[in-house]
Amino acid sequence: AQALNSTFHFQVGDFKRLPYPEKVKLEQTKPIATEAICLAQSDWDSYERSRDFKALPFLTACSEPTLEYSYTVWITKNRDEIGKMKHLEEENNRLFIDAYGLADELTPEVPIERITLTVNPAYRYGIKKTEEERDTRFREDSMQGLVSYAIGCMMGRYSLDTQGLIYAHSGNKGFDPSRYTSFPADDDGIIPLTDTEWYDDDAANRVEEFIAVAWDALHLEANLNFLAANLSPQKGEGSRDTVRRYLCDSFYKDHMQTYKKRPIYWLFSSGKQKAFQCLVYLHRYNESTLARMRTEYVIPLTAKISSHIEKLENDKGGSGSAAEIKKLEKEIKNLHKQQTELTEFDEKLKHYADMRIPLDLDDGVKVNYGKFGDLLSDVKAIHGKAV
């Protein structure tokens, strides 16, 4: 550009002076470009960060009953598309290399890591990892995406009955439960995330329900095992425990990363002890959400913890095993810590619930996230400062 025009004003005449090989015909290059654009667009739309996201591709990849088989079919399709994109780019290179007479200086080959599709593990994770390591990482990320989509269906953002974005309005206005027949959306957009099964409708139980509906329920155990095996399971941990632990400890970190610290599901948390955590869908939050969170979840949990402590105390009194007594004492101690944390959280929650805080979605996530004091997790990372 400097050889033609050394200023910032690159005009039409300057473009006309650029060398362009007349041997390259539009009828040769246009089909290549069109197909490459379609492949890239389809790849982008396979992930929920796209505005045109429809559904998980391996959820709709086939009608087979198992999650693992559906995933395998999708991976095969991905490899075909990666190979097709590689061929298109190399054919395009060949046309221009021949036209410019650069065959002695350049080759048309494109390294696999330069094929910029998200479904290409070599591009996504780099070639320093082995192929097996890349495939493992891709499978793990895909299962995290499955959990995220399941949460979206719980919240009513997506539906198993209709592809695409279903609800993203404001204040829960116009929310239509009839659009979620196969897998009902949560009635209030509040999904508990707890390390103990205190609620029938918590995230872990609803993920299990989602898997049973999305694939054949007869293969539920196999499907849960495949999912859990790719969510960093701990030694000796059952699949349901792995899913629960992932949701409680890691889901929100992944959600924050996916949405670049502008989450659409907000994590309300009682604190370090994680006595109570729940997700609230930004678009379904309304002025009564906090009051409902308190009356339907927090206050009942206080009673449940007290009752469970009493039960453990009775178990301890009737135990003749020193090891079991020690284990029970540790659990009781942790529950007392959670009980204290929950009481403090409830006081703050009542204060903010009484304020009936409205949201203006036009202000964006950053501004709105700072309206709830320290009821929300990662306030500093999202709002920009500790509240």
C-alpha cells in the first residue's frame, strides 16, 4: 500500500492499480468462497454464543438412543467438514499461485491447525498437544456445552420442542410455559446449585431429567456415565455425584468464560461454604424474584439443615465406631458453618428483596450485576469493583 499511496487515503484509483491476475476467473473462485463461507457460518452457529444458534448439533445429529453414539456421529461429520474446508482453501491457493506464477516459491497446502473452524481441535487447542489430548479436550468441552444447553432449556432460553432462541425478553413478561412440553422450563427461572440434594428441582436432578428426555431413557445410566466421564470425575465418584459437583463448583466458571464475563445466568451465592447457590436467568428476573428465592428456597433450606444436623447428632450418639463418629462430627461441623452462612445470607437477601430492584436490560450486564451487593458471585470480575 505504501508503494502506491503513502497516506491513509487509499482511494478507488489506488485499488485499480493493484496487480490482479486476469487468469483467475470468477467462475472458479466464487463457488469456493461461497462454500467456505457456508461451512464457517455453520461452524459458528453450532455454538450458543452465536445469535443464530439453533440447538446442539450432536443432539440433533441422529436418532440413536445414546449420547456417546450421537457424539461420535457428530465428530465424524466434523472431520468431513474440516477436510472439505482444507480442500477448498488449498484449491483456492492453487488457483492464485498458478495465476501469479509462484509455483516455485509457494505450495497450496494448508496445515490442519490453520483450518479455522471451532470444531477443529488442532486449530482450537494448537498442535503442541497430541491428537489424543486434543480429542479428549474437545469431548470435555462439548459435554460442558451440553450441560450449558440443558441449563438453557431449564431456564426457558431454549426448548427441546423448537430450535433457536425461545425466550430472551425482560422481566419474565410474555413467558409461555406451553412452548416447553417435552422438557418443561422451570416455573420461576431459579435453579439451585447445591452439593447436597436439598431440592427435587435442583440443577443436578434436572440435568438427569434432561438426558432422559433428550435420549432414550432406557440408556440413562450409560448416558450419564458418558457425560460424567468427561466432567473431570474424581476417583470412586458416581456419575450423578460428578455432575452435581461440576454444577456446584465449575459450571459458573465455564459460563463466565463462554460469555466473556457477561453472564446471562447469574449465580446468587451465600458465600465460601456454598450453603446456598442458585442460578437466575437474567431475562426472567423480575422484582419479585428475590422474595421468591427467599421463601421457596432459602428459608426452607434453613429448616432442612437444622433437621439434618439433629439426625446426624442422633446417629453419632448411637454409633459405636470411632471412625464413623469422627466422620459425623466433621459433617456436623460443616453444616453448622453452612447454617451460620445461610442465616447471614438470608438477612441480606431479605433487605434486597424488600427493595424490589428492577433491571433495565439496556444498561447491560455490567451495570445491572452491581445492583445486588455481594449476593452475587464474582461481582468484582463482572461489575468492575467489589460492592
